[in-house]
Amino acid sequence: QLQVVESGGGLVQPGGSLRLSCAASGSTLDNYFIGWFRQAPGKEREGVACINRGDLGTMYADSVKGRFTISRDNAKQTVYLQMNSLKPEDTAVYYCAADNMWVFTSTCPPREDYHYWGQGTQVTVSS
């Protein structure tokens, strides 16, 4: 079955950039809808961005629009989250989630729609 593993987290100063990777194995990445979520201490896990299977579209939370970019490299079986102009409020554990659902949607599917999750990677934005 599908497995996803996040990497690329770390400590970065406000205004800096970081690129997270979600590496997939066990199945073909192109067959999966991928979402990035984050969870800060004491807060609920929230959706950040998602990318549909078959390059049908990308979607972003309002809080990250214009700063974050989600992309897919099927040859490398990897989904990326490029994070620019980082703010302290972006500090959280970031999770990659996947599901083989086939849907047409204008908003990212909620947490409960994803069957496969990574272990998370810590992103800390601080001076």
C-alpha cells in the first residue's frame, strides 16, 4: 500500500524560505490526491494546500495564498511544498496526506477524507 514520508523541515528566520518534500512509495503517485496539513501546539490540524491527481488543479488556504506553492514530480514520486515569506505563525508540524479518491472540487478535501498520512516534519520560524 501507499506510504508517504515528509522531509525538509527545520528552523528558518521570518521572511525566509523552506521546501518540504513528501516522498511516496508502494504505489504510483499520479493516482493519488495529495494534501499538506499543519498543526501548531494547542491548535487543530488545518489544511494548507492540496493538489489533485492528473494535474487537475491546486488549492490553497487563504492564510498561505501567494506565499506557498504545491507541486508534483511524478518521475521522482514526490510532492513539494515551497514556502516563501515565512512568518512565525507558520510554525507547526507539517503533514503530508494522500488518498486515491477521484473527485472534482474547488476546495481541499478535509482531514477525514485521506487514508494515508506521513509522520510529520517540524517547521519553526523564529529570529
